[in-house]
Amino acid sequence: MILTDCKLSFIKKPNTYHLIATLKASRYFYLLLLILAGEAVFILPFVLTRVFRPTVLEAFSMTNLELGTIQAVYGIVALPSYLLGGPLADRFPPRKLIAFALWLTALGGWFYGTYPSLLSLKILYGYWGFTTIFLFWAPMIKATRIWGGKYDQGKAFGFLDGGRGLVGALFGLLGVLIFSFFIVGEIDNIQFVERKSAFQFVIWISSAVVAFIGILVWFFLKSSEKNKQILLDKITTKDIRTVLKIKSVWLLMIIIVCAYVGYKLTGLFASYANSVMQYNEIESAKVGTFLLFIRPIVGVLIGFIADKSRVTLWLLYGFIFSIIGAVLFATGIITPNDNYLFLLSVCITATGIYAARSLYFATMEEGRIPLVLTGTAVGLISLVGYTPDIFAGAAMGYLLDESPGLIGHQNTFWMLVGFSVIGLLATLLLYKITDHKKT
């Protein structure tokens, strides 16, 4: 009888079920747009450099230290942008902020493709520090937290970072294909001018795709704008003091610093492949692209698993994996003849780095940070948490230039070990605090 009633109900009210299915589809389409936008905005400043680091250094005629200094300018501009852009996300809906961020970032990409001078590159990276953070970062994090609700935070941020990883991997793969298409013959025999021209097409096509994603966001990223309860008319100093009194906010600052250092150093793998393993430019770029494909797998899996237990527990495991993998590289046991050990170590280290990156903002629910003040909290946390944008690239460049080859890479991986240990200790404390609150 119950089954019959259910069937009759379904027959009598097909529109209701259609509406539910439509809402679910709309919800995941909304997340898909967040994922596309979330990685596209960083393709030009960071992903292309991570995949094509040797090519970028050669095309722009700069050293590792100079590249690190240029990226430090990005970090200097980004820090106040985190702080000022955070409250902006608590006052305005995300659609327009994110779309404008994508368009302005793509505009900088067209200038990037003209191969400007080092001084102009510093100005460009400062410009990107504003476009990718002030208008974009906090709105993306808040929209993701809203999507996850109370019980799906791990899934929400796992999907976001894993999806962003897949988008980044596809951009990297697209870049390699474009680069290879314009290279005729063996890469080692191709003249510098031809390699430079091929990479220029990679930059410009990437810029066009970023701008197109901005158009999609403008027209379709609308669902959360209907929920007015997540927005405030204004942000007061009382709201800021409320956020600063939360212990988990301070611990998240330390955790994100340590996890983000690991993420900033993922460019080491392509550099290690080129300098130590003796891979050519295309082969080392493939290593960087392979690394990007690890990110979506880790993000999605860790998101599902973390929601079944506790997010902070799996954040602990992420730092442990980072330490193990970084020690393998830092000890210098990986040589040009150990291709399998090299790839295994890349997988271990990347798994830890991407797990930590996927989950740190997912702990906001466990840490009892008010939803309505998410943007403000993200701004304050990010002000400290993303300081590696200033020093990590420069430190890596200095260590690699000071001791070229294996020794420089070992020293840089020891730096990763140190930060991962600190992150592990801060996460352990957060785990105990959130467990006490839960009790």
C-alpha cells in the first residue's frame, strides 16, 4: 500500500520531482562554475609557471631568484587585498565580484604575452595580486562553505580544490599540447625564438579561456544571491573583534601558512625533473601536468572521507604525508636512475600537500566560525595564512640559485619538511580544541 501511494504520488505530482531534480542539477552546476572560476583566475600568474618553469625562465631571461621576487610582489599586494576583500564578500553577492576578477586577470594575460621587461612583470604581478584576491578569494570561499552546509564541508572544499586541480591539470595539458603543436622536430634542436613564440600562444589562448569563464559566471552564478541571510548591510569593528576572539581562527592562520608553503613549492617537481633527473623541457612540463592530475583525485577522495569522520583528523594525515615525501627528496636518495622512486615520491608528497590544501578551510565549521562572518574571517586568516606568496617563491629561488642542482633542491625540500612539522603541531592543537567543543 505504501509503495502504491508512492507511485500515485509520483504520477500525480511529476512537476515536484522534476523541480527537485532541477534544483539538484542547479546546485552542482553552481559548484562547477565555482570550480572553473576558482582555478582559472590563477592560471596566468601561477599554473603556467608551475608547468613551464624552465621555459618561463628562459623566455623572460630571468633567474629563479628574480622569478621569486616577481611573485613576492604579488604577495605584497595580495595581503591587504585579503583583508579588505574579506568584508566585501559579506556585503555583496559573489557573481559580479568573481566575473570582474576573471576579466581583469585575463586582460593582464594579454600584456603578459608580449614578454614585458622584469620591471613591467613586477607591476603585472602586483596587478594580479589585486584582481585575483580583492574581488575573488573571499567570495569563492564563502560560496563554497554555503554550498557545503553543516555536514558536507569536507565534500564542498574537497570538490572545490580537487575540481580546481582537474581544471589546472587540463589547462596544463592544453598548454603542453599547444606548445608541442608549434614545436616542429626535437625540442633540444629548436631555436629559442621558436620556443618563445610557442609559449606566447599558450599564454594568449589561456587568457581567452579565462575571459570566457568570466562570461559564464556573470550569467549563471546566481543561486546564492537569493539567500539574503548570508549578507550583512555593513561590517563593524565588533564583528572583527568577534572573529579575532575565536581560537580556531589563529590556529588556521598557522596551518594555512604551513600548508601553503607546500603548495607554493610544488613547482619544485618540474624543476627537479629538469635539473636533477635530466628531463628535457617537454618531459619536465609533463611531470608538472601529471602532478596537477593528482590534485583532483586527492581532493575528491579526501573530501568524502573527511565528512565520514572529522576534517581535522585528515588534515593531520595530510601533513604527515607531506613530511614523509619531502624527507625522501631532502635526503638526496633520488638519483637520475631512480625514475620509479622519483614518481612515487612525487605522489606521496603531492598527496599530503593537496590533502592539506583541500581541507584547511573545511575546518571552519568545526571551529565554530559564524557563517555570516565567513568573508571577514577568511580575510583575517588569509592576511597571515598567505604570506608565503611573499617569501616562499623568493626563498625557493635563492636556495636553487645559491646551490644549483641536487643540493639546492635538497635544501628547498628541507624547508618544506620544517613547515610541515609546524603545520602538523598546529593541526593537532586544533583537533584537540574542536574535539573539546564537540564534547
